[in-house]
Amino acid sequence: MKKTVRVFKFGGASLKDPEAIKNVANILWPYKNEKLVIVVSAMGKATNALETVVEAHAARNGKAFDILNGIKNQHYQIMDSLFDKDDEVYALVNDAFVEVEWVLEEEPHENYDYMYDQIVCIGEVVSSKIVHAYLNKTGLASQWLDARDVILTDDIFREGWVQWDETVERAEAKALPMLDLPGFIITQGFIGSTTENFTTTLGREGSDYTAAIFSYCLDAQDMTIWKDVPGVLTADPRVFENVVKLDRLSYKEAIEMTYYGAKVIHPKTIKPLQNKSIPLYVKSFVNPDGEGTLISDEVDDTYPPMVAVESNQVLLQISTRDFSFVAEHHISYLFNIIAEFRLQVNMMQNSAISFSLCINDVDDKADRFAQRINDKFKVMLDRGLELITVRHYQDELLNNLRRGKIVLLEERIRDATVQMVVKDVPLIRRRQNVAAS
Ligand code: ASP
Ligand code: MG
């Protein structure tokens, strides 16, 4: 028998210091008698800091322990403001850090991504321990659940893919009984485990996805992501003017925009929710009484123009070496390798003898991919590009977006979406243009 449960997710910004954690507890008080699963991210920018520990360890530059100690101290400072000196949380957090110290005492593992996950996961582990202890201390009873006992992934480290059947079973076996105990369940975003019990991560910013996985497995009544913005906005307010909050959004709109770089929610979050028609609220932890945005299966809304910009794009222009057509067998060959590399393809286009592919420029994936197909294809890489996706566009807006940019690839998809891959016009050319006009 499933139970009525709601899932909340708090990201790093909502847990960045003692005041922020107290604010989270205040947000939770009105739900004291409800069944809540609370998914937390690492505190503040802890994941970025932990990534530098991994880099230092891999580089054997002797700095890994110092950086880790810095991170540990930041957590201790937060704890000093929240707990008495003899609180048992100190030992729990210390034990968690000791596990990373063990990793650092070994030689760097040859599989970088594996090593990354074993170290970086600690951010969520300690964050959840601290939040758990603090809620209990303030009278909000809660149970600590290790998300790795629930979320089973494959063994592609740093990008684990959820094994859904087993994860549902494990959620029913581990999480459901906990809902009978008093209080909330506190668990970690971002992390899972392989069948061999190695920790995996679900991809950067993956805690939203974790919350959606729990929502799906437990048939949640709804899910709420608490953010530092009032809800889902039509564009990034740091870059655009006249940005407005959307009160309601369909799953389809949300998935399209987040896939192409709207940073408000992790793109993988929507599917599990859509599959079970679980409404998703995006609300502000700064103004928790605000209405936020409701994402649901409503379809017949009309929307204002929305813009998502994904930077750090690389365009691969792939052409056959022997002037043969980029025809079916070439395309299927390329697609297989794209799948093998788990490339997120943001845009593609082909001509007779060439094929263009725009992907996120993460790590050295683009280079490794180019290397892999090098025997059959010539590949040209153009880096440092932006992908601009506009839904419900108006021509004037498109013209504004193109200003000062060179458009390398552009596509209109039916009447709702325009996508373009752009780079900045070099300064020297812009000067010439002004002189000519
Ligand atoms: N802590 C992880 C990250 O910063 C996961 C998350 O915050 O969603 O990427
Ligand atoms: Mg985050």
C-alpha cells in the first residue's frame, strides 16, 4: 500500500550557511504532520570544491588533503552555529569525511569518473546528516535515509542511469516502511549506487532528478523544488530584461526549455513526474508564501516568449573523407557512437557530404568522439559557442538575439521553436560594421 507523500528538494543555495538552514526548518514547520521526503543537495558550492579535491588527487600535486580540510572546516563552522559542541552530529560528519581521506590515501584510481563519484558524493552525505540532526534538534522528527540504498544505477560513473524496476522495488522496501515512523525522511540528492555498492552520481545538478525519482517510486502527491528565484522565469534575469515569472507551465514546455539550458530545473526531472502526472511546484525559499510556478499536464495554455541560453557548446562539422554521401549507413554508424559516448545532442543538420552536430562541451568528450571516428570522417571543431533556444518566438526578439552574433546553425521547429548556435562577432569586425554604416 502506498501512502500519501510529498517530496521537497532543497538545493545548495538554500543550505549555504546556518541562517539558510534555519530558514529551511522554518519552511518545514507547517508540514510537521505530513509525510515528507526531503531531498537535499550539498551545501553551497561544496560540490565545486570537492571537484577540486578530485583534480588535485588525480594530479598528485599534494594539495588534495588541504582542500578537503578546507571543505571540512566550512562544514564545521556551519555546525558550530547550529549545534552544541558535544552533539553527536560531529562524529557522524567526521566519519563521512574519513571515508574520503581513505580514498586520498590510496593512489589515484585509474578510472577518474569512478574516483570522482567516491569523493564528490560526500557533499550530499554530510549535508543530509547536518540537516537531519538540525531538524531533530529543533523538534522536527526525521529519519535519515541513504539514497544509495534506493537508487540503483548502471556503472557509468558521473552519469549513472537509473535502473527503474530495481529502484522502485528498493524504494518500496526501504523508504515506504520509514514513512510509518514519525516525522520526515531526509535523503541525499545526486547520488546512487551500482549493484556492487559503488557510489555513482547522476550528473551535475542532479538532485532535482533524485527528488523526481523518489516522487515516481512513492507515487507522490506532488513535488516542490525550493529555489532562490520566485519560480520558472521566461529567461535568465541576469542576462535579459522584462523577464516574467510563469504561473503555470506544461510538462512539455518545461522539458523543452530545461533540456536546452534553462537552468531552473535539471532536465531529467520532468519525465518521471509526467509519467505519473505528479505536479511539480517551483517555489522560492526566500519568499515561501509566494505562489511559484506549477508544472503539470495542463496543455492548452498560451505562453509568452521564453529564451534559454546554453553556453559552452561545441559544433562538430563531420564530413566524409572520400566525398561519399552522409547517407543512412553513415548516419547510423555515427548515431551508435553518439549513444556510446552519451553525447547530449542539442542540434544537428546534414548536407550531402557533411553532418553538423552541436553538443555540450564537457570534459574532452568532443575530442575523444572526433578521435573515434577519425578513420572515416574529417571533423572540425568550433568551440566556445552558445545555443539559444526560443519558444513562442517573435521576429523582433529573434533579431535582437542575433545582434552582435554570428549564427552558425539555425533551425525552426514547427511554429513554436527557433534554435540557433551562435558565436560573438569578433570585436574587429564589429568596428568595421559601424564605420561602414
Ligand atoms: N550537489 C550537486 C551539484 O552541485 C547536485 C545538485 O546540487 O543538484 O551538482
Ligand atoms: Mg543545485
